[in-house]
Amino acid sequence: MAVREAAVIVECANKSYGQQNVLNDLDLTVEKGTIYGLLGPSGCGKTTLLSCIVGRRSLDSGNVWVLGGKPGEKGSGVPGPRVGYMPQDIALVGEFTVRDAVYYFGRIYGMEHKKMTERFEFLSSLLDLPSGNRLIKNCSGGQQRRVSLAAALVHDPELLILDEPTVGLDPVLREQIWKFLTDVAQQGTTVIITTHYIDETKQAHKIGLLRDGQLLAEDSPDEILRKFECNTLEEAFLKLALAQYEIPQRRPPPTVSPDVIPESRQIESVYESRETFNAVNGSTDVLTKKEKSIRSRNLSRSRYKAVFIKCIQQFCRHPGGLIFSILFPIIEVVAFFLAVGHDPRDLQIAVVNEEAVFSPFGLDICRRSDLQTTKLLKDGTCELYMLGCWFLEEMENKELVQTVYNSTEEAKSAVATGKLYAALHFAQNFSEALGLRVAEGEVADRTLAESNIRVWLDMTNHQISYFIKQQLHKAYESFTKRVMRACDRPENIIQIPVNFHDPIYGKKEPEMVGYMAPGILITIIFFLPSVVTSTLMIGDRLEGVWERSAVAGVRPREMLNVHIALQSVVIVVQTIEMMVLAFAGYGIPSRGSNITCGILLFLQGLSGMCYGFLLSVYCTSHTMAFFVATGSFYPMILLCGILWPLEGMSGGLRYFALALPFTIPSNSLRDMFEKGASITDSTVYNGFLVTFLWIFITLGLILLRLKYKKT
């Protein structure tokens, strides 16, 4: 056989793809312009062999030549436009219409719109495709396989590789497809086809019988029947399978004769690979370097355009993803501002007011309009009466609601059973004892005890108990000032001797929502892109879309660049949504530059997107990605300082927390919000540096993974 007649040559010994599927002692040759039927049971290595031919897997030992070069070499066109590939799986985007699916691959191959339209009409008639506007996910399994076959045929490739294309199709359509394959083979196209229907391969020029990674026989169907004295190919295959293990395989490694397969340098000179193709005449004219460069740039633009349109259609036709990306940030931010940072309301407190109980009017005395609690005497002293009523008024002004009980035992029991949050007790001589304590300074222990307000709290809820403590202190402060004014005394005479002036930053009344908002905004903008990215990319990979696109010539960086560009637009929208809600909707203070705040949030979104890419290339399934994401997100949230200050952590844990992707950026955003810090402040630019560092680290890990593992 002349060298120029070979379209595909595979030769390997002992082993090739060294994992589960192993190819042994394989010497396969496919002539140009022929149909080669590859037959064998599931798991025998057919798909593995095809993956090696299209350049998506490499042999551990041995060589593969396709269309005059080694797959994956620069300018070989394999993977790329010189090959048409239909995998076993459907490997089409479910959100594509039938027309979109065919046009997607046409765009990858640089076809003009008019040519794609003509080919689509022809293939629709040939393969009886469903309506061009029907979504792939709404087609039956047989219809999807026909669309998948059309996508492989759209560009008239020099080499057509079909992995079980006729499974599930009716006999009439199978016969029609084989007639078409025979016609294109006569025009110079080489066809490699695997099938479960052994009888239909009688129409192939040559068939190879593959079992357990070994090529048992390779010849024309008639020659195999004659050689093994069989009436059917099934009988011949069975005879070969039985004989495979009866006699130990001693065949030496195949040798490559120079007159059949030249040395690698001879291969390059004889078959000079090209990135253009001409399926009609099978021309192998060598393009000049300038023409190659121009063609390469044009194809790169075509691939970018195809992947860009694919991502837009995939995103816009997926309502769940659209709602998640656009509306979820709004829902999250609104939920945070509505639910977090507000003072607790309707807190019931048990009150035992013995001073009122033993009064002539009982507990109703506090409701009397003629009640006089203070009386300034002529000698300058102040007589006090029923001051507990004033304290209870101030307490209710602080949104603490009293529930009256007759004894401290009943009140504490109500707190113990969870009905109320605290119990409060006034002694019978509370007002008199408090007056003596203020007037005389030194009083008996009993008088001192009776002047105190005793409180029992339920401390199991830290936030509520802390709030009640705070409100009782505020009520006491207002109560004492009111009493001192009534007695014509200085208001602060019995205040705590610590005077808090206006704060340097922030407000006197601390706002939890203002403290947490920066961290919440950053975690939302980080997590959403990571979830969307990992979901889309893993989905494309598991459905075979990424792999099939790679065989068509789409490079990983092109896929990544398009996704980064589109996701960046989504992140910009999410950033604007959250900032408008935070600043305009809920009045979060922003003393710094809003542009700088927005840039930091946007970069955090990019960091989250890169983290999503990292999950998609290292995780083998949605389940694994979910476990890794959940297992990493929760520690980051717990340790970033949103829920508890970093100063409350141990030294080693604090350093670990500072290395997380949004601990320092959260502080940077908070300083811009509250202090008006600028990009020149170390607290701000450190947040930017950490964000950039995480982006570069994750991108580096992604590129390493893609470089050393193609699939």
C-alpha cells in the first residue's frame, strides 16, 4: 500500500491507554476514501481507540498518524476541522434548538451562514431531523442521535469518525445513512464507524474485529468470511473470540516498514498537516505559513463566536440559571437587611413590684394619673415614692414588655419554662431605700439591697439576653436622669462614672447590620459565580459537550475566555444590584469611593468564578463539587470575621483566617464604608492584593490541570 493512501495508522504493542481500557498488539490501517467498520463488544476499547485517533487521549506506547500527522500537533487540524466526530453520548447542549446544535459546530469550523443553512436543509432531509426550532432536550433519544450525526457531517470533513451512529434508528434510515456514507467515501472522505449491528458493516470496505483491546482480524467483510469459512460476520467473530484464548498470543510487536509508514520526519514531509480541508477532492495542498496564520486566526475567531453564542443561548434558555444569577443576589441582600441587625421586639419580662403590691391601690397605682413620685421639701431634701413605676415606664420605652407576677418564685418559674426572657424584682421599700442611698451615701446593707433592682436572665440566647441587659442599662440611665431632674439635682450624679463621647467612627448606637454588611456582600458575590460556573462547566463536561467541542478544535483557553467574559458581565450586574440595594435601599453608610467599593466587589466575583472553574476541572461530578463547595464555603464564612471577631480566635487560627479569600477584603470594604478609607490606605489595598492573589492561584491550578489532563 502506498503511503499517501493511508488516512489513519495506529500501531502499538503490549499496552496503549493504561487505565481501564487497554489496547494490546494493535496494528490498524485505514486507507483514504474508505469506510472502516470497527466491531466489538462494549468495553473492548473501541471508544478508547477513537479518542486516541482524534487526539483526546494518547498512547502509553506506540504511535498514531491521522491524515499525515500526529493528532494534536500544531496545524494538523486534528483535533479540529479536518475531522467530524460523533461520540457515543449525545454530547449536545439541551438548551440548543436542532438548528442551533448544527450551526454551533458549523461556526466552530468557520463555515459561512449561507453554507450552514444549505447543509442544514440537506441533512434535515437526509436524516429526517425534527423541526429546527425544537429544543434538543425535548427531542426523543433517536431524534437526538440524528441531530448529533448531523452535527458531525455539517462541514464535509476529510475524516469522519462515528461511534455507533445508527443505534436506535429504524432500518430504513440506517440504510439511507449507509448509502450516504458510501457516496461521501467515493468522493474522498474516510469513514471510521463503530456499530452494534454487525450485518450492516458488510457495506464497509474493511472491518476490524476488536476484543479485549486486541485486533483479532482486519480485512474486507467478504475476505473475512472466506478466510474463516463462515457464512456470517457474527459467526466469524465468535470463532475468533473462542480462538483468542485457546492459543497464547505470541505475536511480536508490530514493526513499521519504511515503505508503509515512514519515519516521523518522513511523515512530516510527505503529509504536511494543514488546518484547512477540502472534503470533495481530498486535496492535501500545503498552505504557506502566512496563509496558515490567517486561516488559524479566522478559525480562532469562529470558535470564539461559536462558544459565545452557545453560552448565551445556554444561559438565556435556562430559567433556573437566569433567576439564580440575576434575582438571587437581590433576594439574598433583601433577606439579609430585613432579617439581620434589627432590635428584638415584644420581649416579655416578668415583673414583681412589691412596692406597688403593698400600696393602698395595689398594682393599679402605676396607672393613676395623680400619682406623685417625687416631692421637693423646704429643707432641700427630696421625698421619693413609687419610683418603680417610672422605671417600668422607661423600660417599656425601650421595647421591653412587662408581665406582672406576684412573687419572684412564679416569675423565675416562667423564665425557666421559656415563657418569658427575664424576671425583674422591686423591693417593698425600693423608693425609700434609693433616696437614702443617694442622700446619705453610706447606708445599712439591708437598705443597699432594697435599693437595687434584681434581674434574672435566660442566658441561653446570647443575643437576646445581651440586648435585654443593654436596654435595662439604658432604662436605668433615663430613669435616674428623670429622678434627678424632678429633685432638682444634677442629672449625672448617680450615673456610671464613665462618659462615652461621640465615637471617632460610626454611631453611638452600634448597628450589627453595618458591621456585617460588607462581609455579606462579598460572600454573596463570591459564592454565586462559583456555583454558576462549576454547575455549567461540569454539566458540559459530563454531557460530553466540552469533549466534543475540543475534538472540533475548541481550545480550553477559548472556552475559559468566553465564559470569563460572559460571567464578568453577570458579575457587574450583580455588583450594581447589591450596591444600589445596600446604599439607596437600606441606607448603608458609604463614606469612601463607591467606584472603589464596586471594583473590589467585582474582583471578588471574579475570584469566586475562578474558584468555580477550579471545582469544575478537579471534581468529577456535581455531587463531588457540591461536597467540596459546601465543605469549603462554611469554614470560610465562619472564619472570615462576619459572625465573630478575629480577635476572639487563637493565634494560629487567626493567621489561617486572614489567608482566606474574603477575610481581609471584608475588612477593606468595611473601612471604605465606615471610615471613608481610600485605595492608598493599607487596609484597602491589602484587600485588593489578597483578591488578585486568589485569582492567580486558582487560575494557575486550573491551567495545570487542563495542561496535564485533556479529558
